[in-house]
Amino acid sequence: VMANRIWHYHFGRGIVRSTSDFGVRGSAPTHPVLLDYLASYFVEKQWSVKQMHRHIMTSHAYMRQSSDIVASSQVDPNNDTFWRFNRLRLDAEQIRDSLLTFSNEIDLTVGQQHPFDHRLTYFFRQHDPFVGDFPTNRRSIYMMQQRIVKNDYLDLFDGPDGNIQMSERKVTTTTLQALFMMNSPFIYERAQRIANHLIADHTNHRNRVKTAYHLIFGREPTDEEIAQSELFTSSAVATLSKDGMDDKQANHEVWTSFVRGMISSNEFIYID
């Protein structure tokens, strides 16, 4: 079961589709031999989840492209044989942790107890319940979560719900998610910090763009993308300067906007 769950985490679905039901009412494995192999490998590696992650993520199946192949699609339209990689959206924790990493704000120390007030200083009742909010730059797994009040950010991006036991997360696409990526203070502050690093580390436009693409998209920008970005930044700075903003502030605002656009794009949000 554990091997199937780890596979499900990386591919969006398990070798056995019914991840919590291996019984007669569950789904049959699409690759029973592969499932047996992964289970044996898991035992051989002393139940190391890290070794399983590494083994799966370095496999040819995981590293396949997500682009369509007409001949394969006609034979296996549901991709049951994993002839391509199904596009997956980053989960809530991955989005937040990635942005904190890009902006050099991530705190990789192990989480500690939340700073609750002393038990004698409060008296919570049914109609006056405790609601905790303890901001942190630690990884999202250490964020405060309570059953009575959902974490707004995690709930928005289909994060775990402490009230429900579920074997898998349902992935939704909503307008609120797009609005959060475009307008939330969290996204703006991360984009601003990333832009500040780009401006401080590079005076050349091309190098700034290349660094931003390496950081956020994990690839080299094309010549066309560099040209388009230069056209955008130069025209935007000119517009802001014309409206009375000084050149330095205008430059920071434009690069913040440029980075925010990259963060809001599908290329960052989805594993392709």
C-alpha cells in the first residue's frame, strides 16, 4: 500500500487507482509486476521513503514528457501504461515552499511547538473558540492547522482537511486561486524580494532574465522571451517614469511585476 501511495503522489494516481482499497471492491493494479517490485524494493531499502522517492523520480516513467503522441493516445487514451507523464499541479505546500525558497526566506529548521499562550491566561468556550495564527517561514508542513478553522491558504489550494480522512487530495481549479496568485500580499512580497535579488545581483537585462528563468522555471529562456521581456520592462519603466515615479523605484516595480507574472504562470504551477 505504501509503495502505491508514493507512486500516486508522484504520478497523480496509483498503480492501484483505489489507493485505500486493495480488496475485491477496489481497482485492479495496472502493473502488478511493477507494484510487487516497488514493494520489494521498499523492504530491501529498510522502509526508506526517501529511497523510494529517489528511485521513482529517476525512472524513465517519471521523466517522460507530457506531450501527446497520437498513435499512443489512440491505443491508450487514459495513459494507463504511463507512456507519457500526466501534467500535475503543485500542491499547496509545494507552491508556498518553492516561493519562500526562491526569495531566500525559507527557514529549514525543524518545526517547534507553536507559541501558545499559557493555559491559565485564556478560557475558550463553545461560542468563543480558540483560533490560532502563527506566521512562520518554516516549511508548510509546520504551519498551524486546526480542525475548527481551516487554514485559508491551504484550503484554497486543496490542502489537507483535518476533519476528513482521505486517501488522496482532489485538485480543483478556481478563480480564487488565480486571484490569489495575482493580488495576494504573500505573492507580491515574494515577487518583490526575488526582484530585489535580481536587480542587486545583475546589471545586465539578459542575465536577470536568465537567472529568473533558471530559478522559477528551471530552464533557459529563449531569445524571443528575452526580447519580449526587454520590451516589456523598458516600456513599463518609461510609463511609470512619465507618471512621476523615479527611475529606481520604477525599475523595482516593473521587475516585481515581471516576476509575479512568472509565478502566476502555468509553467510554474504545473509539473510538465
